[in-house]
Amino acid sequence: MPTDGRDRPFGVELLHYDCTIDAGDDNIAVKPGSDRTPGDKNYTITNCKFLHGHGMSIGSGTSGGIEDLRVSNCSFDGTDAGIRIKTARKRGGLLQNLTYENLTMRAVKNPIYIIDWYPERDAPKDPATEKAEPTTDRTPINKNIIIRNVTATNCPTAGTIRGLPEAPVSNVTLSNVTISAKIGMKVYHARGIRFADSKIEVESGKRLTLFDAEVAGLE
């Protein structure tokens, strides 16, 4: 039976620290409430160890929005994901000013997983076949995300950043991020994705697979 380790539906000034979490579902899940304006603010998760589970998750319902979340000094060992933001049309909200820093990951399936097509099995395999839909008050808006000082080793994939045609993921900065994986990262429907002093090492194929994406800084 899926069970989240820590499940936080909504709130202000939340602190998780010095936790070791081994779970059947999300290790920590932040699930904003129903108001479109970000009502979840000033979340801090620090000095935590994530073992079995789906990682440090936001969503899948994000309609209440999140602002000023910081995840720092955490380790992930064998989790399904590390940084995980999952949402979908009709369930989205405004997520902004999120910072992930000083993280180590080992054998994590998706070290960086930001997706507006959740569950991903429902997404078109070819992003060129996707059609934009009218935006609503439940369209996911994910922007202003900082990922820095992250090392991920022995990963099956480098990760996924996948927005929607009508609402690309925007302004994601990856600084001093090193990922070693079997295959590279997918970036679909995204704007302002910037790598600085970062590298992705893969065993085969491209480091980045892009569609409708503006990416800079990774040579």
C-alpha cells in the first residue's frame, strides 16, 4: 500500500530537519490547498536522509501554489526521484522561488524530475504531437527554480523537465550540478533553462534531448 513518509497538505513556515525517511510513496510530499494564490510559503527541509520512496515531492495537486521553498543538505539513496515536482492540467497552481541546494544522490532513478504531465505514462511519447490548450486557473505554472551544488551518481537517467505547450517550465538555473547517468536528460516545453559550471555524463546517447526548449550553458 503506498504511504507517504511526511505528507503536508498546506501551511506557512514549515520546517522538516534531521529526518531519515524510508517510505512506500513520497518521502516528503507537499500538497498545496485549493486557493490559486500561493498560500504555502517559507518551507524548509534540511539535513534529511531519503531512502526508499519517491523523493522530495511537490504535488500532484498544486492548485494552492507554493512560494519560497528551500531544500538543503539532504541525501537521497536509491529513491525513485530526488527533486520531484509533479502536476497536471486541471490540478496546477503557481509554484515559484524554489531552491534546492547541497544535495547528494546515489542510484536515484530521476534525480531531477519536474513534470506537468503527471502521471507521465499519460503523456505523448512524441512531444511534437502535443497541442496547446487554453490556460485556466488550474494550469500549472512552475518558475524561478534554483538547483545548485548537487551531485548525482549511478543514475539510470539524468532527469526530466517537461512543461506544457501553453505553459512552459521557466527560469530554472542549475549551478554546480554534476549528474552521472546511463542516459541523458529530457527537456520539453521549457524557457530559460540555464546551466552554470555543471555537467551531465552519460553512458550512451545525448546528454540533452530537447523539444520546444531554451537551454544554455551546457556544452
